[in-house]
Amino acid sequence: RRQRHTAYGNRIPAMTTIWGRALCYMIIYLPMTIYVFLLVPRMFDFPSTMHIGTVLAFSLPLILAVIFFGMTLQVIVREREDVFLLFVVTSVLFIFLSGLTWPRVGMPFIWQVVGGIVPSTWGVDGFLRINGNDASIAQVSTDYLMLWLLAAAFMGAAYLVEKFIDGRNSGNNC
């Protein structure tokens, strides 16, 4: 990887890089979120009680937490293609940990803890209650606050990873 510099040779701060990527990903994923949660259920006449304001309010910390989680995991990815392997290995695990296929209360404590640090766990729980019970943000406040907490924690972790990668590549000016 290259170090990030401006056209004038100045280094771009790690936090600028992180937020630049996050905003780029947000522009891509917010319309997809609206499509999946609001338009698809209406197109196929699925029962849905979600409102656009609730979806956007709950999606913001979820998408940020997932983006920063991914930026944190970049430290274990060497090649671009490795992401697909990582996705295949973790996706089934994350589905089980979210409580979608098996209730979280029936899981051993260690798996509940591991599931608690994965943003999709809180996102699945919140969206199920928002859609199934017509819950408001206040009624899913635990999930909502946990997503903001995870977004902040993973942003800090992504910052440390970015500094590590920049430091590791500081001698490599290719």
C-alpha cells in the first residue's frame, strides 16, 4: 500500500482518510438500505411497518459501525481477494451470532459476548423489532446506543490500524 499524500507532498492525516472512506461508503450504502428495507417489501407486498425516518435514524449508526469494523479488519487482509475468503468464513458465523437463526439467550455466554461486538447483532435485533412490532427508536434504544458505541470504538480501532499501516509503509515510497 502507498502512503497517502496530497498533490503537494503533504501527508493526509489518518482520520481524514478514515472519514473520507466512510462518507464514500455511506453514499453507496444508504440508498441500498432504503431500497432493501422500504422499497422491496412494498414491491412484493411483504408486511412492513417501517418508516423512512426510523430506517434512516437506525441505519446511520449501523452502517458507520459496519464500515469502521471493516476498516479495522483491513489489518488482517493482505490481498484484495482475501476479503472474499474472510466474508465467506465470517458471514455464517455472524448470522448465527446475531440471533436470527438461534436465540441469543440460548447461546453460551462467550458467544453472546462475541456476538455483542459484531454490529450486525444489534442491527438485526433492532430491525426485527422495528419491522415486527412497529417499534420506535426509543423502544430499540439499547440496540441504537450499542451501535453508536460500536461505531465509536471501531472508529478508534480503525484509526489505530490506519496509523499502523501508514507507519509500516513509511519507508516504502513506491
